[in-house]
Amino acid sequence: MSDLGQLQREASRQDYRSMARLARSLYEAGGTVRSVLQACYGVDFPEELLAIVEARADKRGPFVTYINQPWGLAVPLDRGGPPSDPHGQEYLEQ
């Protein structure tokens, strides 16, 4: 596990990979989806987002187009963890 303080200093919303490294380390430290997203963004996400995360994990969630970063970071280790690389449309998010 990397030093969380260093990862938090390096994390930038403009760089998905840095955010994914931070999220993965937070999960490794025992974080939940809720706590990892809160630590990454500094805000609490609504219950609706967490419900959609669960539904997507069970492959029963709604088919929607969504921005990459928060959804990519909302993947706990038991489901593979946050992808290291952004999906191909990150340029739209930026």
C-alpha cells in the first residue's frame, strides 16, 4: 500500500490515473465506496449514486451514459477495484 498522504497530495481531478491510485489505496485501507468517494472529492455523494453503483455491480442497473471518474472510482476491490486507466472518452469529461 502506498502512503495515503502522498497519494492525496498527488491526486488531481484532471488526472484520472492519480485519482484511481488514491481510490485503490483507500479501498486497501478498508474504505467503502461511500468513504472513498468522500475522501477523493471532499463531499458526500447522494444515496442515489450509491444505489446505482450497487445495481450496476449486480448487472441490473440502468443503462446510462455517465462521466468516467466518479463511476470508475466507485469500484471496490472485491469487484476488481478502480480501473487504472480511464475509459476512451475521458477527453469529453475534461
